[in-house]
Amino acid sequence: MVESLLYRENNVTAFRIWALCLLPALVSVASPAAAAEIRDFDQITFRRAQAEGRPILIDVHAWWCPVCLSQSGKIKRIVKSPAYDKLLILRVNYDKQKPVWKSFGVSKQATLIGFNHNREVSRLAYVTNEDRIRALLEQTVR
């Protein structure tokens, strides 16, 4: 009898350990990922997204720029909402893609440009205010 209870208790303990190990995997599957797609800029992807009528955010970014880092964190937090599931964020490397950012009329890093239906709808440069970034994103997906 005692042996049977110990066996059952060990099985319950083993099940609890198994369940605790499995829980993070279940949570990660059930948790929504960022709704927007974030990619490095390339002309083909940009043109294809325009042809599909997708809203696009051009993010002129430099790895060494503290304003860019601040913007990036705020953008990632905002676009987790399902409202941004069609948004494509294309990150332009300020140091390596000068002809690209120049073609958008950009003069410095930390510039965000929203496109909707193939036209520019909003632009911010060197802004970290979350409400202004959110407003730009909302205009972009409208």
C-alpha cells in the first residue's frame, strides 16, 4: 500500500515537472508575435509591397544612433497590435545604403517615412516621442 502511494506520488511529481517544462513552449505558441513584418531594405521588396498596396514604413537606421535605438524599441512595442498585421517595416542602413536614403530625400538617420497606397503619408526625423511615432504608424496603415 505504501509502495503504491509512493509510486503514484512520483508519477504526479513527474507529471508536474513535465508540465512546467512544457508551459513555456505552449505560452510562446499562444502568444502573438509582432504583427508587422520587419526586414532590411531592398528595392525589390519595396516595389513588390507597393504593388500589393501594403502599408510600408521606411526606417533609416544607424546602429550607433541612440535616437534610432529609442525609435526602434517604441516601434516594436506599438506594432505588436493586430492593427499592424499588414505593415511592412523596411530598415535602411544609414551607413551602407546612402543612395537609398538619399533617394527618399532623407538627410539624417532616425528618419521614419510612412507609405500607404504608393504615396508618402507621413514623415518624422529625429523624433522619439511615442505618441508622434504611433500617429505616424496609424496614418501609414489607414
